[in-house]
Amino acid sequence: MARSVAVVCTARLIPFGLFSHKCWMLMAEVVRRIQAFAAARSMPTPPTSTSAYCQARNKLEQDCLETVLGHTADSLQQRGRNQGWMNRRVVVVDGTGVSMPDTPANQALWPQQANQKPGCGFPQARICACFCLQTGALLSYRVGSRKQQELPLLRQQSETFQSGDIFLGDKGFCSYYDVWKLQQAGGDSILTLARRTPVETTSAIKVLGPDDLLIQWPKPAWNKALSYSKETWQALPEQLTLRQIKVTVDAPGFRIKTFYLVTTLTDDSTYGSAELADLYYQRWDVELFFRDIKTTMGMDILRCRTPAMVNKEILMHLIAYNAIRILIFDAAKEVMHASRQISFKASMQALRQWEPLFNRMDMNDQERRRLTASLIQAIAANVITPRPGRREPRCLKRRPKPYALLSAPRHEMIEIPHRSRYHAKQA
């Protein structure tokens, strides 16, 4: 029954435009769909204006949406509670950026880049999110401006971490204070070494293996640039005992050849260096999670014109993302695959095509269960072939159109003559 509810709710989120997906989810398109829905049932056709839709969407309470997001995350966590890495939940953290319409209200909260002229750029927001590595569930998030670093946004999500969790992050989260803080809460960290010189073998406490050292980190010296108070700094221990692992990347085509991991998992008999390096390699999944949300679901460029509605638009994307992840997790369980092996885009496509079937007024519970089972089977059939070491350069094959870049406000901009001779700058 819970699975059927997830399918129906997710199916409702997509067609009625509670989150936007490219042009298919524009407000006018949503109104047309409702008109078609009414016509098919011989109901009065609603007006073409999108005003009522906008007013209704504006009445959605953000606290209520936050509760729904938390419920979807909890539901996924219950499903994957026995699928952790060495029976431990791995929380992977990263940040990304989104843009939105150029309005004074958006610019005031999320200003554009300083080197852009007024009217020539777009407000830019930064999102820092915590995901469960095993299920792909988005556990929490915070939104800030591009001028904010991801680490302060992560500290606002400290309640996400539970005792026994493993925090997986890149070098942007390598902080003495945060490693100690999580350790005090019963969690562990695996991070890329940053802002510190790797410890040499001669200075290590113990050599645990090849390129595997037990080390001590001294407390950083106090300075006003630290993001915490002097009282907090004084409460920090004088040193932390950590483990430093040098990882060599032997796959051809990778930009990085070697890097260092630091972790609080110092028991080498339980946590081998190769297993830790492989776990950090899976950190790339967080980039794929953001790609699913921003590219596949269309959250890269937001459309709302006020900060309140931008926050709600982001929330609706994340709720729908978690709901789809629930379906993917159930489908993966049916075919005994990891959920990361099921295509997110193909799952969305299947859900869109099944959605009209769930809108039938004469459907009974038996028919709904049958349709739900067939949808789960369709999602489970889209298994992605593992291709370890695959390299996909972020380069464009198609050339840009010969349009000039907007270098002045649009009402002041004068288009250059013979624009066919103008070559746009490379991305």
C-alpha cells in the first residue's frame, strides 16, 4: 500500500507542474493539461489564465513542504537501513549552484557575480546537500549565495548526522573543527586532505601499511579568519589522531594521479586502505545525484521571481526527487541490484507514461496494485551497465550560435552588424 501511495503522489507531482521540467512544465502547459483533464470528463473548461495556478502555488506553506521532504527521506532510510557500508550509513555531502530570473528581490538575496554588469547576469544561489550514499536519498539541504562557502552551510545541517554515520566529503570540507565535532557525536569522516602538508613517514606515529600512516594533527593556530569563536577554539583538543592514506590513480585519462585521504577510521584490521579508497571513489555518485536533480528534472535554471517562491520551487524538486528514488529503490530490490544501477531518467520517463493510468476515476485498489507492479517492473528493466574508469570530458561538440554576448542591459544593448562574422566565446 505504501508503494502505491508513493507512485500516485509522485505521478501527481509531475504532470501538474509542482516542479518544472524544461518547457513541458511551464505554467501555461500545466493549465492546458488541466483543461484537457476537464474536457475528458465533460466538466466546465477552466480559463486559460495562469493567475489562479500561481495564487494556489503561492499558498503552499514552506514548513509543510519541509515536513513532506523529511518524510520522503525517512521512508527511504527505513528501506535501506540494512544496506549500509559495513553496516554503517554513509552520508555524502557536496554543493552546487543554480540560477534564477533577474529580479531585484532575487538579486538582493542571491547576487550575481561581481564582475558582471547590472542587467547582464542572473542571481546565483549555492545549495549544499547531504545524501545517503546507499539509497540516494536527499537527507537535508541549505541554500546560500555564491559568496558563501559550502562548509558553513554544512554546519547548519549538523542534526542530519547520527551516531555511527560516516561523512564522505571532498577537500572543501577538510576542517579540524568539523572532524572533531563529528567524532564527538559518534561519527567518522573520510575526506581529501586540504590546506595541510601530508605527513611524512618519519613523522608518523605508526606505519600501518604501504602509503598508510597513523598520524597526529595539531590544532590550528588561532586567527580571526576562523569561522568559529575563540572560546570554541580553546575547547578543541590539542591534537587529533587520524589516518592518512595516499591513493594512487592508475586509470588512464584521469587528471589526478595521486591524492591523500584523512579519516578517523584508524582500525586498519577492520577498514582496509583499499576499501576506504574504493568508498571514496563512490563519492562521485553525489555529482550524479545533482545531475539527476538539475539536468534530468530541470532545476538548473529556476523560474520563480521571488525568494519565497524560489525556495518552494527548490523544495518541490527535492520532494519529487526523493519520491522517484523510493520507486527506484523498490525496483532495484525486485531485481537484486543496487539502486545506483537503475537509470533515473528512464524511471522518470516510465512514470510520466504510467501517470495517466493512475488518473482514472473508476480505478479500484486491485487495479492500482497491478499498475504499480507493472511500473516497478518497467523501472527495474532500465539497468545501467557498470563501466568503471569511463571518462567523459565536459566538452561540447556542437558549436554555439554566432550571437554576441550581452554586455549591457538589454534596453541599452546595440547589436553589432554582420553578426554572422561574430564568433561566440568558447564555454
